[in-house]
Amino acid sequence: MKKNQFRHTFITIILISFSLSTYAWMCPANFNQVGVGDSVEQVKQQCGTPVSEKTEMREPNGPQEWKYFILVSQPYQLTYTPGFNAPPRATIRMTVTFVNDRAINIMVEEQSLTSTSICGPTVSTGDSQKSVERSCGKPTFIQKQNDSTTKPIPTTELIYNSAPPNTFIFEYGRLTTRR
């Protein structure tokens, strides 16, 4: 019984150490680690002085729907609907729904898609708002949650010189993500 208890304890310790390391990143210039929840000062202490530091107040990024009305000058074939061709010079409506800056749904003429090239470059679920805007331009309408109780979020970015550059992003002074 003692042998099995030791084995279970050992495996538990290993699994916990692996799960904790999934929320840690290596500093670009050395082998020190920083993790989610670390303060700006802790990251600077571990990774050194950044090449660039930027602090700004960012509006909370709640759910949004971007609506596009795209003028198609030649027949556009919807690949999943056999026989449907838009007439020449038709206006096609596309809606992209975002949550936390990522596209979670794309609707073209009331049909849900995982990707489309109606704007030119392909737009897919999982794309960022900047990526969709680069592909399709500014939307005709943006519908977002109107919540007057949400306050701007203080956001800090520390950029470290490496190939490619590493950017640590902080909200309310705590590390949240790395790009």
C-alpha cells in the first residue's frame, strides 16, 4: 500500500509541475522564467530592461458584430450551396462576430462559414480583429455591448529585442499574455 501511495504522490507532483510550467515563458535574453500574474517590476527584474515600454488605457474588448456589405462585380459561388450564384454586381452581406478579439462566427448571406474569401484574402474563424480589418477594410457597422459600467483597462506592453520581438502584455499591472 505504501508503494502505491508513493507512486501516486510522485505522479501528482510531476503533473502539477508540468501544468504550472504551461503558464510560464522564457525571457528572450536569458533562461529566466516569467509567468501569468507576475508584475511589471518582476518581469523587468527577471528579463532585464525592455527595448520599448508603452502604457495606455484600453477599452474593454467585449463581444462585437462587424457588418460588411460587399459589392461583388462577378458571380460569387457559395461552395456549400450547389447552384447558388449571386447575380453580377450584387451586394452580399457578411457579419463577423468577435469575442476577446477573435472571430468566432462568420455569416455570409445568413449561412455560417468557418472561412471565406469574399473580401479578397481569406478570413477565418480565429482571426483577430486587425487581421479581418486588413482583409476586408473597416466594417460598415459595428455593434457591441453598451455597458456604461465598464471602465478602461490600464494596459502595459514591454517589448524585448529578439527575433522575432517578444512582447509581454500586462493588464492592471499583471502579466496576461505574450506575443
